[in-house]
Amino acid sequence: MRLSPPPDNINALDAAVLRKFRKKLLRNYTSWCSYLGKKSNIWISDRREAVADHRRELLYVSLFLLIWGESANLRFVPECICFIFHNMAMELNKILEDYIDENTGQPVQPSISGENAFLNCVVKPIYETIRAEVESSKNGSAPHSVWRNYDDINEYFWSKRCFQKLRWPIDLGSNFFVTSEGGARRKHVGKTGFVEQRSFWNLLRSFDRLWVMLVLFLQAAIIVAWEERKYPWDALQTRDVQAKVLTVFFTWSGMRFLQSVLDAGMQYSLVSRETLGLGVRMVMKSVVAAVWILVFGVFYGRIWAQKNRDRRWSPEADRRLVTFLEVALVFILPELLAVVLFVIPWIRNFLEETNLKILYMLTWWFQGRTFVGRGLREGLLDNIKYTLFWILVLAPYLQTTFISKLNKGKTNNRIGVITYTTVNNLHTKK
């Protein structure tokens, strides 16, 4: 690293260079501590006016590099490295600060010591667990939900339970080390972030928004085309058609219920005694979606009951129609919020990167927390390009579908006129 202007003593280690290197090297560890709400064990102030401690800076850097160098395949689970460094840095701090062990009354000693102690007591148990999980995959033929890969092992360290279950020194009796082989499935720690289920239903679940749009358009287009008007907006001027189009909210709420059931069916294996919140969210989403179906049924029935009672669209029937629209507005509020976050990605990036618990509670209903991949939403210009692309693709398709397939009566009449005229001309020429 070059300094400008160069230092007076080129053989001395510059404090600014050392601090910058340490902060860059331990950036992921610092973010990990902030994400979990844990206080960092780097006992050095990052303020410029703070007194530089070259010895401690070098010790932290050396400790992390030594852990990294001896971790072998654990380098593919970076948050596991953070967990190891966090505990070993704490022991280092106690040694540097001359702490006294409460049990022995002697100065604190490392909990892991001896020849090859780090490899045998830390690296090897975790590595053997990963190897056993890979072997249980049966060369990829076993379902993804029954074995853990590197990402699944790494995601285990995205929650505070790694401190409660693994402890330090590492508890080899923890269920983290129980693999899916044999009959130990009940104690086995499964997936913690995402489960890939091999199923045809993934086609619906993965593209749920596209399916919802197509189904709702099909339903609304059939209702409008049934009136056999020249233009669809002419049919929409009729109050009966307007009321019938509102039935799309029944379909929408039903598809939400189907989506919640598919989510529960595909991700149920994520639920455990330690992740009950995820199971509660799955159940609540299904219950809320079912309740919305009943709510729409009640309010929609009141519209037609009033209209049939008055035998016309009276002011009271119109008022109930407006009430239904107000209920529908509450129903689509989450979708409107998603549109706002899509149009203004900076807000969503801020919510994802902020580690405040109150913000997590506000977003808990929509998605779970993840350490990797936060705040990586596309920019505003990219979102506009993406939206315009799909508008250009879908608008002609939907228009053609409505004219040539749904509004078939008008089309057939035109075809019949053309056919009759052509045949008549040919007959006249003969």
C-alpha cells in the first residue's frame, strides 16, 4: 500500500495503513455482529483521535488470518469463521487485559490448547459434519430437503442460536453435529433459510405474480367480452358489468390462499422448535387469505341483495358498491406498498440493511431476515427499463388475446361477412 506523501521512516509500519487493513479484513465480522445484535470483540476504537494500539491491531489481524489459514473447507462458510473468530478474540482480549478465571483463580488461559488442538476441536468436527451431509445426498439423488450443503451450514450462523447451541468451546453434543444419516432425523438440524422441493407446483409458486395477473385479466376480459360491445370501455359503463368485474377480488384472494398453502407445503421443513415464528407466519398467512375470501363474499352479497331488493341501482346499492371498493383498497395495500418499494428501491435497501428490531417487526410479515444479499435492489433506472420491457411484451399479447379469442362473437361475424363476400364474388365470376 502506497502512501502519499511517503512516511519519514519507511521501515516503520504506518498506523493508518494497519487500521485500514484491519477494518477491511474484518468488515464481514463487524457486519455480522451488528446483524445479530452482538457487541464486537474488537476492543479498538475506530475514532481518529483514539490512541493507536499497534500491538492489538496486529494481534487481531494475525488471529483472523491464522483461523482462515487453518480452516480448510470452512472458508466456504464465512459466517462460521466469524463465529470462531468472535469467541477466540474474546479469549485474546481476556488474556491481554489480565482477566482472572473465576473457577481456578488463575489468569485466563485459552480454552483450546495443545498440539493440533484447533484442527481437532474446531475445524474437524464441523468439517466431518459437512462431509457426512454431502455423503447423505447420494450424489444429488436424495431430496434437497433432507441434507445440508455449505450454504445451509453457513445460514445456521445467521441467528443467535449458534451461541446458545454450539457454545464455546464447541459442544460436540449439539444437534448441529447430528447428520441426516441413520435414525437421528428428529434431532437433525435441517435447512434454515430455504428448502428446494422438487415439485410441479414450483411452476405456480415461483411465478405467482405472473399467474395472478393472467388469471385476473382472463376473468375480467371474459366478463367484459360477454356483453358483446364494440369497445371494452363501452361495456364497463354499465353498472352491472362494473359489479361483476369486482369478482376478480374473489379470485385474487383465493390465489393468495393457494400461494400461502404452497409456501407452507414447500417450506414446512424449515419449521422447528427454534423457528416457531416462521411456522406462525405460514399459518397466519393462510388464515388471513381465507378470511379475505369470506369478507369479500359478505360485502359482495350485500351489494346484490340491496340491488335486487330495490330492483335497480339505488343510492344505497351504489353506497354498498363504494364500501366494497374501500375494503378492496385495504386488501391491495400490501401490493401498493410493494410497488412503492419497487419504484423507490432506496427505501427497501435501507429497511434491509438497518438492523433495528422495530423495522424488522414491520417487515416480518413479508419476508424473513437474511444476512447475505441485503440491500442489493436494482436502481431506479433499471426498474423503469424492466417495467417498460414487460409492458411492451404483455400489452400486445393481452390486446390480441381479448380481440381474437375472448371477443370471438364479433370476430366470427367479421369472418363470416368476409367469407360470404368472397364466395359470392367467385360465384358471380363463374
